[in-house]
Amino acid sequence: MSDQRRAPAYLDEMRTLMRQVIVSDDASVPTATILAALHDHLETEDFATSLYLVWGCLGENEWESDRAADAAREWLELDHHDRDAVRRYYDHWLYDVCGYQRP
């Protein structure tokens, strides 16, 4: 696999954590773990900051557990090499769901 197609290393850890969100009754615990795991990648990985913002938003309230599970399922289905698909995911969750202001 070429360097351009290599997925960032943190994605492997995120897959495991996203699966925990899906099976959890309270997404706040696995969401806190997601945020902690992303912290070290915020300045070096392209989409880590967007992922951090999405999960910060979704992890704020226990009532967001269903939305968090939906976001985790969608994230797991993404082809993380398809930059347009990844951008659409973040656009939807950041702006449409979490309500961040579009740039």
C-alpha cells in the first residue's frame, strides 16, 4: 500500500472504541475514551480535530447515546481513504447535528 493510501494509525484504535459506543447504554464512557485517544493526534492527523469536536458534542449528554451510536455506525462504514466521503460525514455531524457554525 502506498503512503497516500495508508490509513492513520489512530483509526485502528477508533474502530474498537466506536464499536464500544454502539453496544453501550451510556455513550459518555466510551466517548470520553475516544476524546482521550484523539487528544494526541489533534495537531498531526487531518481529521482528528473534526472527530474530536463531533464526539465532544455527542458525549455531552446521556440522551445523545442513540445519536452517538448512529454516528459510530456511520463512521465504521466509511472508507477512510475516500476524502470526500469523510468530509461529508464530518459536515453532517459537525454542522447538521451538533450545530457548529459552518465556516
